[in-house]
Amino acid sequence: MARFLITRIFSAALTLFVVSVLTFLMFFALPRDPVNGMCPKNCNPERLERVRQELGLRDPLVTQYAGYMKGIFTGRDLGSAQGGRCDAPCLGWSYVANEAVSDTIARVLPVTLSIVIPAAILWLLLGVGLGMISALRRGTWVDRAAIGFSLTGASLQLYFVGAMLLLVFVYTTRLLPVPGYTSILDNPLRWASGLVLAWVALAFLFSAIYARLSRAQMLETLSEDFVRTARAKGLAKPQVYGRHALRAAITPVVTIAGLDVGGALGGTVITELTFGLTGLGRTAVDAVKGGDLPTIMATVLISAFFVVVANLVVDLLYAAIDPRVRLG
């Protein structure tokens, strides 16, 4: 198990290194002046030259990359014009927002985490549970209702579902306040009430996909020889379906869940725009519109980090679900 864990961690670290190098080269090694994307468009030539000096863009690319990565792990001095000392993780300075990029990320990342993590719990519980029940009740009204639910969810778009939820629960019945973000440490109830519609919208759409996938995998697993053998031995249904069938059927679901959660943590742009929230996804879109290159690079690296970590967690879950994976 230790060897398996070390191998996967090394692979994840190598992937992040390659992504960081490619991202840095894409932004700083192309035949164009990267300063034009870091400074507002009204910068004069003198201001642009000062930005080049402050960011060390006259140094070799290797030196620039090393300085950038050093800032992430140990922090670095950005100079008095950029706010002085930038503590780790330092992701550079945004001349568009006129603040350290790490300050921007620290402000918007909790919003994305608050949206995605509760929503992921909801869509996994609802989707997998509905899919398993549908498979066990194949051909019944429960199965038909689950199929109808999954088809409905797969056919709709988040901005439509979000708009309907806002219309019903906020503007018509006024059961919920206008969506917004409040720290869970300050007021847990207000935090939940401001984000619950975003959770429901995401969970509804994603759970429809997981219901169909879980149903298909469970039906396939129930026809396997080891399940028939467990039944022939006289094991109780909870043991047959829960311990044996579900454990085998859940592996593909774990794979998709890792990719979906990792991608969602990288930025739920449509969700944030629909409910008027400013998280990592909306920040990335605004940075692209404003040519805020340091912020774009930071959001790309953070998104890659979440995807890689999510896949690492999936690998570890594989080892827990199916010990044969550790031998690979």
C-alpha cells in the first residue's frame, strides 16, 4: 500500500510540475509582450517599462519560472510598487485589480468551495442512491420515475434551472433570500440560505447523470457470477447488494465523480453567474476579459491542482474499494 501511495503522489506531483511549466511558457514565452496583459490599457510606455523591471521580465525564462515557483512555496518580495512582501503562496501581482493575486484567490476560493462541496455531497447521495434503487426495482414505477428524472435533468441547462429556482423561491414566494455568500464561521444559517439554490441546481443536474450511470453499472453487476454465488450461499440482501454488488458497481462512478468534483472546484462559471456569486470561475472569466495575466495563470494552476488532487483521491479510493488495484 505504501508503494502504491508513493507512486501515485509522485505521479500527481510530476503532472502538476509539467502543467506549471507549460502554463508559464504559454503566458511568458510566446512571441509577444506579456506586460500588455498585466497592465491596464491606459498604461504609458514609461509605466510599461517599470512593470517589466518590477516583474523581472528582463531575466531569462528559467530565472522567471524559478522565482514564480519560489513565491508559491516560500513567498517573495514584490517591491514597494507591488505591495512589498508577498507571503506564500504568492501568485504574483495584479495590476488590473491592484492587489496581490493571492489576496484575490483567498477572497473568491471559499465561495467556490462553499458551492461545490455541499452540492457534490448532494448529487452523489441522490444520484447513486436513486440509481441503485432503480436497478433493484427494475421494471417498476420506481425505475420508470428514476429514468424520467435522469432524462429531465440531462435535458436541462443550469441557467434555466437556476432561473426557475430564483423565480419560485426568491422573487415569488420569498422563502429564501437573494443568493449571496457569507462566511460559514460568521453565520452558518445565512451561509446555507444564501447558497442552497446553487446546491440544488447543481445537484439536480449532476445527480441525473449519476443516476443513469449507477443504474447501468448496478444492473451489469447483478448479473455477475459472484453475485449469484452470494445469493446461492443464502446471504442476506443487504450483504449481497451492499457489500458485494455496490462495491463492484461503484468504481466507474468514483472515476466520474473525481473528474466532476475536480473540474467544478476549478470554477463553476455558469453557476456563479446565474446566482450572482463571485468565485474562482467568475474571477477567471473577468481576468480574461480584462487581460489580467497573473490572475489567469493563477486560476489555471489552481484548477489543474484540483483536478490532479481529485484524481489522486480517486486512485486511493480505488485501492480501498478493490485491493487488486494496488498490484497494478
